[in-house]
Amino acid sequence: MSEHSTVTGLTRDEMAQRCALDIPDGSYVNLGIGIPELVAAHVPEGREFIYHTENGLLGMGPSPEPGAGDPELINAGKRQVTANPGAAYFNHADSFVMIRGGHLDLCVLGALQVSQSGDLANWSTGAPGAIPAVGGAMDLVAGVKTVYLITQHTTRNGEPKLVESCSFPLTGLGVVDRIYTDLAVIDVVDEGFQVVELSPGVSFEYVQERTGAPLIPADAGTCG
């Protein structure tokens, strides 16, 4: 048994909880499909986040208990959600005006690949026959002030998602600020990927072995 055989890192829910800790109080936030949706269930005590979904809801709450939801109240990923007191509904066009007009503070998205310069690929692998799923991602990374990613550190086949240069079709150039994976929290700085925090039981070397670009230790000075 290798020394790393018991290392698992954070669960999907723990990744979402860790991300929520970094969202400032009072932020207007858009959550992407997949793991980012779980962030809605983790609002730190004493803070309020106003969640936006591009299909027309501001003030989105977490997913309802099984069987207790309204089938007509869904997010952009067609998952049932709740509406917090004071929530507002609007049409799709108005929703994208909010995004493109710079009125959202932060978005949390998933990723297929992210480069060391902050380029994001999260809508298609570019493979023949692949179903494109761009949704509002291109608008979000262009219009939102801060972009966080939540993703597994590697693919199911063990390929790095954090790479020197993306090989998949891009969603945006130089748009990513911070990445939350099962293994670490990583900032994109001028020099590349800088480790902010390692998950419990995970070493820097373990993360570097699973990253397709050089990592900068947390205590290394940067110019970014």
C-alpha cells in the first residue's frame, strides 16, 4: 500500500462548503450546474448571499426536500430550487442584462480544464459528436467581477484538469480567479497556479503530481 493510498481529499459537498466561506457577505452570486449548485446549501452563519440564476430568478434558495418542491421553480440546470423571501422573477433577456451589465459580484462554475493563465474551458471537449453545453458561461465569465471554479482535480481517468494550456474549446481567456478542488484551493496569479490551502491529509507533492503545470507553494512571494 502506498503512502497516499488513503488520501481522498474533500467530498463534493465539502468543496462547496469551503468555497462558500470565501464569498463576501451581501454578494450577488450565480451558481453553475453541478458541484457549484451545492454552494447554495452552505451560507456561513451571519452572512447573506443573493443567488441569481440565468433563467430568471434573483433570491434563489437551496434545493427543496424530496417531494416538497415546485416543479415550475427550477434553476438553469432544471433542478428544483426554492425562493427566499423577497425573491424576484424576470425574463431571460433581463437576466442576461444583469450578467452582461456587470451587476453580479461573483460566479461559481465547473471546469473541464483551466490553464495556468486563468483560461477556462467548461462547455465542450471538442470531441466529434460532443453535445455543446455553453449555457450562460461565456456571458458570466465576461460580465461577472470574480470567477471561482469548483472541480475535481483530475478527470475520472486521472488526467489533470489544471494544465499549462487548455486543449478544449475556451469559455473565456484569463478569467479565473480561484479554483477549489478536492485536493486544494488554488489562486491564479501572474506567475501561474499558487496553492492557497491543501486539503486535510494531502501533501503539496501529491497535488503537484496530479497537476499539468507547475504549482507555486502557498508561502512563496508573487508579484500578482
